Amino acid sequence: MAASAPHLVHGMGTTLEPPTWPAITHREAAAALARFPAAGELEALEWHSPRPFSAAARVRTTHGVLVLKRHHPSVRTPQGLEEEHAFIAHLAKGGVPVPEILLTDDGTSAIAVGDWTYELHRKGAGQDLYRDRLSWTPFLSAAHAHAAGAALARLHAASRGFAAPVRAVQPLVARFSILPSTDPVAATEAYVAARPALAAFLEQRDWRPVVARLFAELGQGVSAALAGREAVWTHNDWHPSNLLWSADGQVETVFDFGLADRTCAVHDLATAIERTAIDWLQLGQGTDATIGHPKTALSLLAGYATVAPLERADVDAVIALLPLVHLEFAFSEIDYFAGVVGDVEQATVAWEQYLLGHADWFAAPHGRAFLRAIEHGALG
């Protein structure tokens, strides 16, 4: 009998890599499922996710198909998961199609078993068309971008009334403390100081002048554009592989709320564009002038506007945010790699290629042309 292929996951580039977190085994899946009364008995592990920051598997049980997700406790504790699960439950009540979260035998939505934290979801409706595509790669069509924009607007409408405060400090959450600040460099200092591993990594680099340069070149008007915006919980990781699709190209299920936190609607819109309208994995490969796709951004905005009309000030805010909207999550990735994983090489990639590389692309002529095309197309 031939040996099965090794489990590989998405890396920071375009190649698959051995996982940081080992694949979930049949034995540990059975032990975790035993804590969820509605799960049924495990019959098979059908698929292992290639997402890199946790381990997840689609499991078939006597009660149906479920998704079991396992985290290292330094990334997510049960309490940390319950923050996002409360948001998911709120969205479900508001009509957003999200997977059902199963509860444990003591009524909680996440558990610690051995050295791991687990959560269990019922498989959502729809086709997982993007499951093998790398995150932050474009939609397959403008129609998908339009449908995703409309779905994002519906999510924002449903999120209103969810009054939970910002999440506790933890890795891999999209915070919203630097960009709204009238003194973003001081806000960055505070952000870094709250994360010792990030601070230790950055102290080996002359990072303060670099951050000051980014805001001087790209951050003009950002805090003003955000002033007075309604604070709501948002998804913060809106790309096509976090959506399940109907046969006619509509969004049928929204999932993966691991980055969700309290931000605002235009910040989430800018994040969605930054992650789906630019071929970031091709950055530095000699095609930087053509990796931006303003038509994708415009389709997403047009879809959003069918549900929640956008004023000129909203579009202006999205454009102002785009060059630096990735900043806080990039810092969080550095913190994850430097602290949780202890991988200085990957932390350096996140600093040089992600945080700085993305910002510098927007500062270049092709990035500015991308922003102008969105402005003219959305408002022209």
C-alpha cells in the first residue's frame, strides 16, 4: 500500500511547506469530539486544511460533516475563541449565513484538551471553491467580487448592536488602535510595548524612523477619515477562501472569524480590497506594475453599495486607508512568528516583504495609479 502524501500547508510565499502545527489525528479528533454531545461518533477524517496558523480537519461523524479546529493555547485559549464565537452567534441571529458552533458538555463553545484548544463547527452550506488557493489571491471573477461586496455589507449591517469591547491582546487579531490615532507613531510604540516578542524583534532594527516615514508618506488624512466612524465588530479577513459559494456565484456561508475585532466598516472594506485586488504573492517578481486589479476593487465596492450605499467620504476613507490598512495585522504576524513559533526568518519576511513591501508598493507610481483608478471608477 502506497504511503499517503505528507500534509503540507500554505507558506508566506507561493509554495506549500511542512506545517508548524501537526495535522489532527484520528485519535485526538475522537477525544475532542467526545466533549461535544451533538457531534456524534467519528467515522473519518475527510480533509486537512492547508491554512498555516492552526490545524483544522473536516470530519465525518454519525451526525454529519463537521469542521474541527485546533489551536496552540498561546494563539487561542477557550476564552479567546469565545470572543469571536459570541460575534458569530450575533451575526447568525441577524441573518448572516455562518456555520453553527457546537457546544461542549459544559455548555461552552471551546475546550482545552491536553496541550491544545479546540472548537467545532458544523460544515456550512455552499461550495468551497477556493479551499486550495492561497489566501489573499484574487477572486475568480468580477461577479464573485461583486457578490462578496454585497455579503460584506450585509455582515456590517448585522454586526450593529454587538457591543462587546475590543478583544484581549493575543496573536493574529486585526487590531484598530494605530490607524485612528492622531499620533500613530506613539500608538505604534504602545502596540509594540504590549507585545514583548514583537518588541524584542524590532529592537534589533531601526524601526521607529521607518514607521514615521510610512505615516509621513502614506498616512496623511487617515485619522481624519476615520474620525466619527461608527465602531462595529468586523470580519477583518475578507477574502474568497473564507467564503462558501452557491452554484450561481453568491456567497452562501461566511466563516473564519479568527481576526475579527472591533474596527469600522470602511476599515473592513479597505482590508477586503487589499487582500483580494492585488497579487501580493507576485510582488518583487518583475511585474509590480501589473499586480493591482482596480476592476476587482470596483466590483467589490459596487456590490457593497447595492446593500449599503457609499458616500464620497466613504470611498475617500477607503482610499486613504488602503496603503496602511495591513499594518496592525502585519505587526501581529511578526509577533506570532517571533514569539509563538520562534521563527526569526519568517518574522523578517513579515516585516520586510509584508509590512514594508506592501506599503512601498502603494507609495510607488503603480500603487498610486491603482488608488486613482479606484477613486475615478467609484466616483466618476
